[in-house]
Amino acid sequence: MTTRGADRSALDRARRRPVTLDQIVELIDGADGAWSPALARPAAAGVDLAWWLSSHLDEVDRRLDRAGAVLFRGFAIPSADQFRRVVEAGSRGPLVPYTYASTDRRHLGHHVYTSTEYPRTYAIPLHNELSYAADWPMRLWFWCEQPPEAGGATPLADARRVHARLPRELVDRFERRGVQYVRRYRRDLDLPWQQVFATEDRDEVARFCARAGIEHAWMPDGSLRTSQARPAVASHPRTGEAVWFNQAHLFHPFALPSQERLALASCADEAPRTATHAGGAPIDVSDLEAIADAYAREAARIPWRAGDVLLLDNMLVAHGRDPFEGPRRILVAMTEMRHGRATIEAPDG
């Protein structure tokens, strides 16, 4: 056999050698120090992300436990249907509906939604999805169909690091007193109750509230008022780590632009939503400022690219939205519901 023939034979054998799934997707953890999500990218063209995920759920779990988020970049995800296929392959359980919502979204079918329909000029503070509720999704999936012309990043923050950064006395205070979320559902100011509870039936609303430990009352004008006290800190079910897991800073008027905050100051009982400690004790604004500062210091921003898929462990990583210019289309899906402690008792004294 000639040398050239030997070389060709070796090349043929290499081409025929099976390529393992591990070899075609490169997983890179974030750098030490400042937090960032793990990055997954294809090592060859044409890798089917759904196909890869279906065989690597345990590996994805391990990456999520460490980093809290994985950004899948460079995969061909051409449509919302393909995004749904990716979500189904990468989750242990079906996509779930967005019920007991606090923001407006458009349902595109099969429990895939647009990201929050909120004016582009406003920022959405960092938060963990449905952390005000008794049940929440463990996994959030985002897909970038169209990145904006400018801005519009989805800031992320590790909820473990936020918890560790907060003053100890603040954390102790919130652990004792929890957070009470009060909502007033009216079409002219916020989401109507029919949209939030995905029903036109008042009896169904009553059953939902009973299951979730939510107090509810119907107002003379036909609007609905609810109140629910929830813990402020949670433990992650797999890692056991403490995470800052509430939306006190988002429900409180503190989160509103200054003009809107002043307008509501004279009619607090009519506010579409507010937050107190359990039992109604007010939350000190200085505490809310400290919480906002902790999120800001821990925030990481990665500009969207078309086709990006971002997976978050919803308990480990908070997300938000920066203001933006031009069209922006990010879709979201939720999976793996976690059933938590429904209420927290108001402290004595």
C-alpha cells in the first residue's frame, strides 16, 4: 500500500467513526468572579438542539445548578414551533399556562407567549417569575426571534448572590415578616381578573384563591381585590441554597416612575398592586432601595442575537428587561411547576 493510500484509508475510517452527542455541542461555564450564564454552542453546522437536549437533561441540570442559566447560541431555530420543540425536549414535563399573571402577554398557542407587552421606553426590574405566587415554574425558556435595534437586553442576576449581598438585618426582617401582595384588578388600570385567572367564572376564581391561600373580595364596582402573604426567601430544591425570591420591590409603588408614584400616593387603596409585610406593616423604602441596589450590582447583560435560546432556573436567576428601540420579539415558555408554601403568618407585635 502506498503512503497516499494509507492516508486516504485513515481519513475514511475517521469519517466513518461515530460522533458522540458530547462532541457536537460545546458547553462553557461563565468566568470566575463576575456572574454570567453558561454558554452552549454547536461545534458543527446543523446540530439539532432539541435532539441534543433530549439526551442531555442531566448535564443541563448540572449546568443550571452551577450557573443558573444556559445560553444556547448559534443553533438554527427558525420558528415558534421549533422553539416549542426545543422546550419540550429540554424539560421534564409539558409547557404550562401563564396563570395568575401580573403582566400582559399574548398567547401564541401551545403555552408559548410573547414576552411582556410593556412600553418599550420603560425598564422591567429584575425578578423571579411568579415568585409572588404559591406555584411557580422552575424553568423559563426565552427565544429571540428579532433582536431590537438598540437596548432591550434581558438583564440577569444570580438570586443566591443577591441574597448574600443584602444586609443581614434586612434579610432577617423579611424572613420574619414575609411579603404581602395586594392587587386590585380593573381594566382601566391593570390586567382584568378575567385575564389574570384565565376564566370568566367568579366561582372558578374563588376555587383558585382557596387552593393558593389567596384572600379575595369583590368590590361594589365589580372589580376584584386579592391579598396573599408569601415568604421572601426560599431554598432551592436541588442545591439547598438560599435564594432571594420575592417581588416586594416590583409590586410596591417604589417601582413606578416618579410621576405615577405621586399620582397614586393620594389613593393608595385604589392602586392596582402594592406590597407590604404580612399583616399590612409597611415596607421601609430604604429596604427597597437596598434591594434594587443589590440587583443592580449583580446584573449581567448579554445583548440578544437572532435565534438565541436562553434557559433559566427560575429560582436561581432573576430576569428583567431594558428599554429598547425598534421592533423586538422575544418569546417565552415555562415548564416544571414547583408547588411551594402557600402563605406566611403575620408576625406578632
